[in-house]
Amino acid sequence: MMTEDRLFIFDTTLRDGEQVPGCQLNTVEKIEVAKALEELGVDVIEAGFPVSSPGDFNSVIEISKAVTWPTICALTRAVEKDIEVAAESLKFAKNKRIHTGIGTSDFHIKHKFNSTREEIIERAVRAVKYARRFVEDVEFYAEDAGRTDNEFLARVIEAVIAAGATVVNIPDTTGYCLPQAYGEKIRFLKENVSNIDRAIISTHCHNDLGMATANTMSGVVNGARQVEVTINGIGERAGNTALEEVVMILKSHNLGIDTNINTRKIAGVSRMVSSLMNMPVQANKAIVGRNAFAHSSGIHQDGVLKNTNTYEIIDPKEVGIDDSSIVLTARSGRAALKHRLEALGVKLQEEGLNKVYEKFLNLADKKKDITDDDVLLLAGADRTLDHHIKLDYLQVTSGVGVRSVASIGLNISGEKFEAAASGNGPVDAAIRALKKIIEREMTLKEFTIQAINKGSDDMGKVHMQVEHAGQMYYGFGANTDIVAASVEAYIDCINKF
Ligand code: KIV
Ligand code: ZN
């Protein structure tokens, strides 16, 4: 029997993933995600970049306390202060790693550091040695390795391994590489770095050209044994490699490489991250998209009904999608709702559950089929309870050939305010009324309305970006009334100012 090689899963949802503008999580939410990642079976959780903000520092501390067996990793630049702060933030972690590094491409050396190749090697070595004073497990990243000359990269990697690096990360920071070239880079290091057997090679790919997963797999096939990934592939710009894609590729193809991931938890964690970060998953996203297992054409449906293998390469149950799920209706009880929420990765205490249940009954009165997305939105809406500005009521009249008029009531920290305004359409009228109460300089920059499923009784999801004092704020609202959802999203932005 062939022995399986172990691939380590390094999840950076809470660091690289969390850099998405408008998707920042608070510490409590980060702990929730970290615990879900632990249950999922990831080996390493990159919990933050501690020197970047007190919030990040605190999150690494709290995640270290909350999580038991995965290694907790903190990011730094090749700077002593960063490394000291990272070591301090990791003091409660049972297994800890410092992730330090520096740019190695000529672009970075010249334009970012105004330095030379020799000096970069010295700084890299110094950082790794310094980090080793605090922890035994030190990962080194060669930023922009994707565009770094292979010969020079090999020299850097050999030097940092000699200095004590246990893992060497080869990021394609700009998402530029072709899969073959990225794989060859990993192979080149395996064959040309004399001490490479003393470290694990890690991939870290970005999706700017849609090749993150292909590049990661090419790295793995050529000898990398750690992959840096995020749930749903979230991350800056076009995102990072998606955890679920790499894991399911390895499960579907017999490459003799295995991970510790419990794939049945994938759908739950995916939804949890999407809902906490207000970051919708595209419907046709591989593995976790709403349509990933939906067969709509007659020929496919016929084939799947005869034998699922005709058109399905993965059983949806293997990634935690249970198609025999209980149908929720206005007659469903709290237990059914709780069961559904837990299957979707949301755990609520009794008080929280009661509140969501009340909203659920309201919605079920208006809408026949309550879907998983509806349920998640109801649970998500609960997070607005601690907002200091809340929508009390909204009344809008609109139609063809008339100007829309809106009156609005807000509750601001317990005090009631009312205003009315007319506008170009119902949303315009409602926002003008709102602006009469909240007289701040603010401009609506992005505004998308999306139906969740189908049917005129469906919930509408609204994503908005509002600019205030030179900063962009992201807001989200969901309601069967799209004007109300829009106002909720606007208020969500304002609550973040
Ligand atoms: O993309 C990148 O190069 C990174 C490093 C900081 C690891 O995220
Ligand atoms: Zn990155």
C-alpha cells in the first residue's frame, strides 16, 4: 500500500483574508472563526499581524487562548520590533510560530527597500535568527518570490534555513506566475538548496489571474508540503488560494498526498466566514458556491437521478452539504431552526436563538420557502443589535409619474428622531430623509441589490460603500423590502464611522 504524504494546511483567512476592505472582524468574531478552523482540522492558523494594530495584537492573544492544538502563527516584517511584538502576542499559544520575511524580487529590493541583494540576505538571516530567540518554529517568506530570480531565491532560502527557518514560504504575491513556472520554481529549490531537507516548502498564491489554485497544486506536485490558503479564497484583490479547492482536489485525485481536514465541515465554515465578513460567495464558486452541486439542465438532472456519478465528481455530503435537509416553514419549531443554524456553522445561545426565531416566524409568514441563505441572514441581522443607530420605522410612497416621498424614524442611543424627504426614487427619498437626521458629510459610492433566490417574495441583500472623512465604510442590509434593506445597509455603514 502506498503511504500517504502529509500536506500541512496553513489557513490565513484571519490575516491575508481579513485584509479585504470592509470585511474586518472583531476579536469575538475572529475567535469564532479560529475555533471553526480548529474543528475543520487546519494545522496552522495565521491569526494576525500583531504590530499593525492593537486590535490585531489582541486578537492573536485571544485566539491563542481559545485554540488548543493548531499552531498559532503571527506575521512580521524583518524588523526586530515586529518580531518582539509577535512573540509577546503568542505568549499563550500552545504551539507557536513567527512568520517573518522580506521582499526578494529586484522590484522590491530596488523600489521598496532601495537596497542590494546582499543586504537583503543579511536582513533576512538576522530576522530569522532574532525570531528563533523567541520561538522554535520560524517561517520565512520571500515576498514576491513569484518574480524573484530562481538562483537568487535559492541563495536566500539556503541562508535562512541555515539561520534556523523551519518553513520556507514562496509567495506569488502578485498572482503573476503560470502554474508550470511556479512548479518549476519549487522544484528548483528542492534540487538546488543544499539544506532544503531541514525545512518544509510552503506555497502562498494569489488569484489575480485566476491561477491561485492551479499554482498551488503545481507547487504541491513539485514538492511543497504546506499550502497557505483561505476559506472561500478570500483575500486582497482577487483573493488567495481557496482551502476547499485544494483539499477537494487532493481528495478527488489519487496523488498520494493527504491532509487532516474533515471535509464535512467545509460548507459550515464557508458560510460562517461569508456571513461574518459580509462577503458573498459567488454562486458558481467551486465546492462552496450555491450552484456548485445544482444540476439545472434536463439532461444533467436525468443523468444524476439515474446515477449521481454521471455528472458529479464529489458527493455534496462529503463537503457538508446535506440535500435531505429539513425544510423550514412557518410551522417549524425552535429546534428545527437551531439544527439548521448549527449545520450552517452558527451556534447561538438561547436568547440569541429566540430573537432569530422571532424574525424567522415573521419572514416565514411572508415567504414560503425559507432557504439556508435566508436563515443565515436572519442570524447575521442579529449582529446589528448593538448598533447605536437603529431603524425604527420607514414609510415610502412611490410610483410612476410622481416623486417618491419617505418618512423615517431612527433610534439613536435610545433617543427617537424623525424626518421626511422626497427624492428621485424610493431609496433616494429614504436616504435624503436619513441625512436630515444624521448631518454628516457622506457619499454613497457603491450600491448593489441582490435577490437571494427567486420569487417575488424573496429577501433582497444590499451591499453598500459610503465614503466619510476620506475613508470607505462597508455596510450590509437584508430585508424582503429592498428599500428597507438599502436603508439598513446605509445605517450599517454609519454605525462604523
Ligand atoms: O502575499 C504575500 O507575499 C504575503 C506575505 C506577507 C506572506 O501575504
Ligand atoms: Zn499574501
